[in-house]
Amino acid sequence: MDKRFETMVLHSGIEKNKKPINSKVTPIFQTSAFTFNDLDDLEGYYQGEGNYLYSRVGNPNTDELGQMVAAIESAPAGVATSSGLSAILAAILSVVRSGDHIVAADDVYGGSFHLLKEELKQLGIETTFVSFSDLQKVEQVMLPNTKLLYTESITNPLLRVEELASVVELAKKYGVATLVDNTFATPYHCTPFTLGVDLVVHSATKYIGGHSDVTAGVVVGSNDLIEKARAKVVNLGTNVSPFEAWLTCRGIKTLALRMKTQSFNARRLAEALKGNSNVSKVYYPFQHAEAGYGAMVTIELSKNIDINQFLKSLSWVKIVPTLAGVETTVSHPLTTSHRALPPEANEALGITREVIRVSVGIEHPEDIILAFEHAIERSIIQ
Ligand SMILES: *Cc1c(COP(=O)(O)O)cnc(C)c1O
């Protein structure tokens, strides 16, 4: 319980003496089902003796992923899912049903926005989107049937850090549940459950996995709520495969190392670009930590920069519509993640053609800074 983060990422899965033939790491249980010797054995499963039945319902690798993320989030329980989006769906459906109302931050991840606005609306769940930077506005749109407040610990792409303690306070005042997407911050920087948030979700596709080779999600929270979320995962069939769960657990072991380096590099890049006369804005939570707070940096280049030329000049830094890998990558929010939003909405959010989102990797910080400085120099419109 009192292990530090760097220790916990390595020692929070299945206990060593429970691993088959004492293997050092948990093997991949690539099996769809489990066998039973007799009816007593089968009965034992239903009495909760800890063995397994069928991999959609439970599997050692998927359980290990849920447990590891719960441990590093300091929450009692967790359940792994097939993607970040299915984690969000399971979390929402564990506290909300048809006829209920949700208040969500207007800058939530695009896929989450669509899930709420289209899919859940068709199922009779209404959502009001509002800026969470002014919680009075959130309070004003809450209704008697509001069941959930939903936001992100660090938002995309402008990296606003949410005042989670205040969100929790507001929710508690009305007896409403809270859901926080902690994908960008990761439990290395922020543990929403310890601040009183009911359900925390991750796109494990991002930093939890960390190597851009899996699609997975996790929900963590109290035992009670996670049992409900697990029932949704089992019944909707949104479980993650044993292999993807295993790869994700492998990634978690270096989460502390990766976040430390990536956040440090991100802060260095943000500071360097802040002093560049061809960068008009740098979005980074500077105020939160001297050693960096998260590995995302968003910049707005000046109007005298040819954006396409800039992206072409980044050499080894590739354009990728995702984030959080060990390599530094960039994305162009206006034409990818925020493409579906009306121009006025993007304008209001500050997402212009000049906005570039950088997912900072583990390369040498000087090389990262040079790649950006060179690309800027090569794309100035004369
Ligand atoms: C990527 C992402 C998601 C969705 O995750 P998938 O694994 O792609 O389903 C949700 N929230 C945030 C903040 C994300 O970055």
C-alpha cells in the first residue's frame, strides 16, 4: 500500500506465487475458455474461488491490467476494456440510464463527444456540454435528473488542467457522480480517485500502453461501481483480448520512466518555443510542476509560417493522429480530431489552422527542440 509510484508500476499485478510454474512475468493466457474437472470444480467457480470460466467474462491478463491501473490510481478496483471509448461507455452506463442527464465539459475528446451527442442520445441519455473552466456555468445547467459530471484531468488539445477538487465538491452538493478521463495526465501526475472522483477512465492506447501498439481502455473506481462497469463490459462484449492486455501491462512497467522523461522533455520544448518569435502561443501547464506536467505541448505558429511546409520540414517527427508513444509526433487538430466541429466552434475554442499538437517522446530534448526550430526556420513565408 505504501509503495512509491516507481515501485508500484512493477509490483502491482498478479502476485509472484500465483504465477504458473513460477514464471517471472505473467504468461499470456491466450485461451477463450477454461476447463473444469468435475461439478465441484465448476461450482467452485460460481462460489468465487478465483478460477476462470470464459475469457469475455474474465481472463488473468485482462484482470491483471485492471488491477495494475487500479493500483497506480490508488483505487480499489479496475476493469480493462477493448478501447478507451468502450471504457468511457462502460463507466457512463454504470451510473446513468435512459431518461438521465449528463453534464460534460465542452472540450472532451472528440470520440467521447460523439458518443454522448449521438449514440447515447439515441438511447435516451441527454448531455449538456458546457465549459468547465467556470463551474458556476456547470451548476446552472444541472437538472433534477442530472446523474453525472464528466470531464478530463488535462484537456485536448489546449491542455487546460481541471480543478478536480472543485468539480467533486459541486457533484457532492447535488449527489451526482463524477467521471474523469485521466488519459493525458496519467496517474504519474494525477490520481483523480484520491480527490474524490467516482470513476476514472483511460485510453490505455495512449500513455498506459505507451508504445503505440495496442488499443485498450481501463475503468477504475470503488468495488461497487467497478462491478457495475464490469457487467457492462461482459454483457456488451467490449472486453480486451489477453494479448492486448498483456502488452499493455508490459508497457505499464515503464510508465514512471517514460512520464518522467517525456514530461521533462515536453517542458523543455515548451520553454524553448515560448521564446521563439514565430510561435504566437504555447499551451503547457507550466504552473503545475517544475519538472513538467504531462508530455503534450500545443503551439500556435505565427501567420507568417507555411503550416504544410512546417509539417513537411519536421524530418523524423511524423504526423500521427494519436499521441503518447515513445516517439515525438505531431497532429493537426483542425483537420483531424476537431474536423467534425463547425468552424465557429473551433474558432471559439482557439483551434486555428496554425495550431499544432505535439506529443513529446523520449528522444534527447536538444534533438527535439532542434527539429522544431529548424522546421520553423524552413517554413517562414518571405
Ligand atoms: C484516445 C482517447 C480516447 C479514446 O481512446 P481509444 O483507445 O481510441 O478508444 C479517449 N479519451 C482521450 C483523452 C483520448 O486521448
